[in-house]
Amino acid sequence: MEILQKLVFFVVDCWRVVMDNRYNPLRHIKDPSIQGYVTMALFIMWSGYFGVVASVYMQWLNYSIVMSIIVHMAVIIPVMITNAVFMEAEKNGMNWVTAYRTQQNLKKRR
């Protein structure tokens, strides 16, 4: 169970570093709507990039930039929902989340 907890929190922490504007360098942009716009522009850029890579280098037939965006959304939306659930759990002080974070902080200090 501890391995699963570590994996889940690793994924959440990695997600936040890349996609959460409170943790990534976009936090320095004060307007939340501009932050959202830049995040969406980066998302579209990376979806297009992976679409080109998949169609050119991997020779996937009928794989387009639009399909890349759809595939990425199929992965990102469940991850976003999961992240929202974890953030809500942390915000409301769920005991297991607080205990796990405290335990991890103690291990880091040693």
C-alpha cells in the first residue's frame, strides 16, 4: 500500500510542477485568464508536436494533430479530475493525506 501511495503522490507532485500555475513559473503572471491562455497554448503546442512525431517518425497512418489533441485530452481529463480530488482532500484536511505528507516531510529532514 505504501508503494501505491508513493506512486500516487509522485504523479500528483509531477502534475503540479508542470500543469498547476501555483507551482510552475506561470505563477508570476498575475492575471489568471492569461495564465490559462498560456497553459492552453502550451498544451496545443505539445499536442501538435507529439502528433507530428507520431505521424512522421513512428509512421502512424491517419494520426493527425487533431487526433493527438483528442488522445492527450483522454489522458489529461482523468488526471485533472484525480488531481482535483486530491487537492480537495488536502484542503479539507483528510487525515490520511495530512499523515502521509507529515511522514514524508519527516523523512526528508533526516
